[in-house]
Amino acid sequence: MGTALRQTIETMALDHGNAPGPWLDDLERKLITEAKGTITQGISIDAEAESLGIGIRVLQGIIGATRSGLARKE
């Protein structure tokens, strides 16, 4: 997922001058909001919360790395 997400963000960046900016902040907020809205079944609330936290940290890491890469290209 990480590679595909990063490539997708880099492709989207082309429409934004190949630079990070408010568009990337908005995308990050939307992705996190969507992730928080997922519903799982068959696992405890604690396990779900832990998994969600890990997923959000991974998402933020991918976006952060992509943001840094775009900033270096400026």
C-alpha cells in the first residue's frame, strides 16, 4: 500500500506544481478522517483502536516522506 499511495500522491502533486502545500494537508486530513470512520467486526475495541492508531501513523509517515521528497524538488 505504501508504494502505491506514495506514487498516487506524487502523481497528484503534478497538478499542484509538484510541490507540497495546502492540498496535501487537506488530503492527509481526509484520509485520516476516512480511516477513523471504518468499522471492523470480530475484534475487540482495544485491538481495533491499536490497529487504527498504527494505520494512521503509517499513513502519516508515508505522507510525511512524500511531503519531504516534494519539498526537496522545489
